[in-house]
Amino acid sequence: MASIFLQLFLFLFSVTQIAADKTAKTYIIRVDSESKPSIFPTHYHWYTSEFSDSTSILHVYETVFHGFSASLTPSQAASVLKHPSILAVFEDRRRHLHTTRSPQFLGLRNQRGLWSESDYGSDVIIGLFDTGIWPEHRSFSDLNLGPVPKRWKGACNTGVKFTAKNCNRKIIGARFFSKGHEASSGFGGIAGGINQTIEFKSPRDADGHGTHTASTAAGRHAFKASMEDYASGIAKGVAPKARLAVYKVCWKSSGCFDSDILAAFDAAVNDGVDVISISIGGGDGISSPYYLDPIAIGAYGAVSRGIFVSSSGGNDGPNGMSVTNLAPWLTTVGGGTIDRDFPANVILGDGRKLSGVSLYAGAPLNGKMYPLVYPGKSGVLSASLCMENSIDPSLVKGKIVICDRGSSPRVAKGLVVKKAGGVGMILANGASNGEGLVGDAHLLPACAVGSKEGDAIKAYIASNPTASATINFQGTVIGIKPAPVVASFSGRGPNGLNPEILKPDLIAPGVNILAAWTDAVGPTGLDSDTRKTEFNILSGTSMSCPHVSGAAALLKSAHPDWSPAALKSAMMTTASLIDNSFKPMIDESTGKPATPYDFGAGHLNLDLAMDPGLVYDLTNNDYVNFLCAIEYGPKTIQVITRSPVNCPMRKPLPENLNYPSITALFPSSSTGVSSQTFIRTVTNVGEANSVYGLKVEPPKGVKVTVNPGKLVFSENVRKLSYYVTISVDSKNLVLDDSGAVFGSLSWTDGRHVVRSPVVVTRIDPL
């Protein structure tokens, strides 16, 4: 596989040679650590002597990854690649962020269950990789918290408007990583350096995203919380007593660089975190192989040392194969709704009332009707999208403007309308967004509507030259049914790298989540938004990821001996498939029943995850065998694992990774009856003398047999294996619109139900 790196690099090299060879770029260099000559006292001395000068090196990696990142010209990088100690060289890449009531919605209760069993996650340390933190926020008070855990070895970095006093017994560590970002000057269209007019060169959060995710995972109880009177109540994180370690790797307006993310993984593992929460992904719809993905590499280094890593599944849904962060050692989280909404109605001049959502908190329209206009009638795309400088003020002044969603931030469209003299905005989904809606704190009266409602309003305008409308804002409504619903934006399966592993793993609350906010920007994040809000309401898998991070902290506190795989299994096998109207969860984009490609194993249910009965556990060796099974060579695997590995003589099967879900892939060309057999091993974490019986709900047109059909555990028998044979007859197999059929396999002892999704699909051979 080493030739893959050479081919990849030569391709990158040939492209960059078109530009001036003097242009330096940031490269991440993976080094075989055992190759260091003894003459050098440290790896840093070796690197600066043999590969690069000290001024070019940005980060030295020693824990989750072995090597360094440096600013090099393509010719210098090509020379480094020729060295026999170099395992891989790849370019730095920019990543993007995947941007109160939800703990109760997850099944957490004050007087019993996981909160009380875990003491609210006390002394578990969550590492947040994000945009930093606003440390003065009351969500991060250390009142009545005990001393910092003795195992903590981290630091509190100081910088612009951030001193050592900003850390406390709640925020026990804070670091920032900017060298990769600052070295980006001169390529990728990104200005290097930190723009200190809008950003703090310190762990302080100028964006708000990091403060929001940190408080979602582990915010203290904050009474009388709301966002301009929306979602009023007591705000609290999933693990209110967990400690926070902040790793600022993302920067306002410019994203997050792989070299900095990898450095944060290195630091967090050394510092002593128990959980890592990373709401970051590619954002380009392309998933890199694991050996070229620093999030996958860094996460492996963490998980292999017993640290649970929760990651966001991306916001490119509802398209298929849009889920990101695909490595099987990551817990990949999609997003769903909760039973709270912020409805607003568009009332048309002909009396029709169309439903939408809004977080607008300014002066209402008070039922006054205004002329209605759609700039997109002109056929100019930028005008239909209400892009900057695209709208003619004479067309929209004094009117409510309908804008299509896409290409620019939703709230920015409203600002364009406001600057042009419009009095309100209706934000219409396109077909790709369907009926999925999220609330926004608009700067003018505005309401988001689904695709069908948007089309109805446009048709009304087209047929009525005196079309008019008003917008009615209804505030906060609790008890919405159905909920949860899989959010339209949530990244969907199948897994684009290895479809044998179902992704996302599960979903958690990700729509209209109230959490803490920075004082540096207004709720929209726009420079022109001068409002201040202590809390803000955001949507995205960025919001669902820290729910699972907080959940992992609670489970880790209650079960300190559980591995990351056991924690993941407990969440997956107890996840819920039913909404609060006791019907199967639906897909917001279609209104039809959702599938495991949408929600993975289901929606996080912490009331059950504390006591799952059985878990599917995994070791580092299991992950190595999986990498061998997908035909990575030993040198390629070493890029991920850091240590040299040997693949077994008999090639393993990737589908036999002991995952809490089962996916059977059958060749598209197969005819007649085909069968596949899988093996799984469960570990009893419940009562010692337990007997589990089997329940199978086979996918339509599929035969599923399991041997044995009963699992008998005792004091001496804690682990048992079983075989699953999946048989299909090509004449009877009819796949759904996603190209698969779905079922499940459950083990139950009368009290626990340990459920695994079963997916059957056809795939073209490579």
C-alpha cells in the first residue's frame, strides 16, 4: 500500500508544480518512530536535522500519531517522501464545523436513573474540539464541584483575553492550536494568520459554536435561561458535573485544519481526557480513506487508549451516502428533533394559513398584510437566493420577500432583504431540503417554510398580481408530536467507505437546541448583529454530537471499566425506534418511516443505556483485523495504529467486526439463492446467571437464521458467540428507494432487549 501514498503524492505534486514551486504548503508527515537514529536525543532533533528546519515545523506528534507537520514546498515534500523512515505524506486540509429540554427528552430524570447513578458525570473529563469557550458563562460555574481530578495533566493556555483565572474546577484545561491555520497563508484562498479584529488568539470563543457544544455536553444547571424568551426554562447539559477540557482548533470564518486537529488529539490523550467530542467534518461530501484522515487517525489513537470519541455525522442530508466520520472506532451521531418547536404562520391574502418556524423576537407585524414578492420570478438565480447585492430595492421596498434556501446563510438572506427595504422574509426550502425546518434568530420578521409551502406561496404570487401576506409568530410550544423525527439535514447512510459498517451509529437531539453562547457575537453570528444573548438556539449534527459525548461521560462514570466500544454498544442496542406518539420514527424530508440509513441503531435513550444487559465489545486487535480485511497493508495500517502490525495469514472479513449492527452485501450480479454467515460475540454486563432468547424481524424477502437460538450465561461464562446466516433469493428480494431492506435481531432475558439493526443490500463489485 505504500505505493498508494507515492501515487497520491505524485498526483498532488504534479498539480502543485503548475503553480510556482516556491509556494509552501502544510504537509503532515507520518514517521516510523522506531527508525530514529540513537545519535538524536529526541524525535524533534531528528526531524529538524534530517527533514526540515526548525522554523518550518509546526507540530510534532508523539502520542496518537508519530511524525510532524511542516510548511514545505512540493519539491521539499517529495524529497522527504523518499526517505525510508517516512510512511506517508499528505497535505493539510481544511475542515468545517457541523453546524435545555433535551436531557429529559433522552430519558434523564433527577431522582433516579443514570443522572443519580453517575453523580451527573462527576470527575469524568470531556475534551471539546471546537471554537473555544466563553469561560465566564454561568453554565461553566465550578460551584460545589470537588477538586480537579488528580490524573489530570493538562494546561490552561493564556492568550488574548484569556488568563489562568479563566480555568476553574469546571473548565480544568484550555488550549488553542493555530499553527496550521496561520501557515495556510498563500494557498487555498485563505488568508493566513489570526484576524484579531474578529477573533481571539487564545481559547476564548469568538464564534459561539464551541461554547454551545460545551454546555450541551456538560453545562451546569442555569435557571431562567432562554434565547430572547424562546425556550424558557432551566438549561443544563447532559453531564452537568463532568469536567471540561477545551481544545480550540477551529477559527471564526476560516474553519479547522487537520494539522491542528491532530495536535489537539495528541494533547488531549496526554492530558488525560475520558471523552472527546468533535463536531467537525469534511463538509465536501468526500470521505478520505482512514489512513489519509487525521480525525480517523487521531480518534484511533484515543480509542486505543480507552477514550470514547463522539463525532458529528454531517449536515449534507437527506441525500444518501452523505454521512461523514466513518471510521468504525468513532461513534458517529446524526440529528433528530425534540418535542419543542417555535411555530410561525404565513397568512396569505386569500386566507390560507401555512405553517413554518421562526425565532424572530423583534416587533411583530401585528396581522398587517403586506405585498408579497418573489425576486426569483426574473429567472436570476442569485436574486431567487437573495444573495448580496442581487435584489432591486425598488422591487422589494415595503414588501414581504420570498427567498430560496441555499448558497448563503439563512439569516444573511434576511439581512439582504432588510437592507433593500423589505419588511419581512419567507425562507422557502427547495426540493433537496424537503419539509425539514430549523429556527433562526432573524433580524427582521421572517419565517422558514417547507418545500411544498414555498411552492404554494410562489404559485399564489404568480397567479395574483396583488398577492399579500403577513407572518404570525407563536413563541415556544412544548409537547410536539411526533418527536423525535430524523432531521432533513442529518447525514445519511450507507457508509461510503465500507458499507459493511452501518453509519450513522445513532441519532440524538440536533434541532433547535438551546445552549450557552459567547458574548463576542449576536445570535446570528453576523457582524452586523449587535444583539447580545446569554443562550442561543442552534441546529445541526454539531448539536447532536455533544449529547452523545455527555451521555458517554455519564455511562463512563457509572461504569468506569467499560471500553469505548462497550459504551457505544450500550447506546446503540438500547436506542429507540418509536416516537412519542408510539409510532415508528419518520424521516422529516419525506414524511415516511425512517430507516437505519437515516438513524443507525435508533435514537439515544439513556434511561435504558445504563443497563443494556449485553454489549458488543471490541479490542485494538479487532480494529487491526478490520483494516487487514479491507486490504490495507501493514505499512498503511501503521499510519493509523502508530505501532507495526501483522495481518493474519487467513484474511478476515470486514463484516465480522464485532459491531452492534449487521450489514449483508450481496453482489448485484448474483442470481438464485445466496447466503452469508456472520459471527458476533456478546459480553454479559448484567446479572451473572442470565438466559437470553432470540427474536428476529427479518428484512422483507430475506431469511435470517441464528445459531444458537439461546444464550446461557453464568458466573464463569461472561462471553458467548453466535452465528447469523442471511439468505436471499434474487427473485424475491425487492429493495426500497435507498437500495436496501431492513430488519433486526434482538436478544432478550425478559428485562433487557439487546437489539441490532440488520441491513441487506446489493452492491456492484469493485
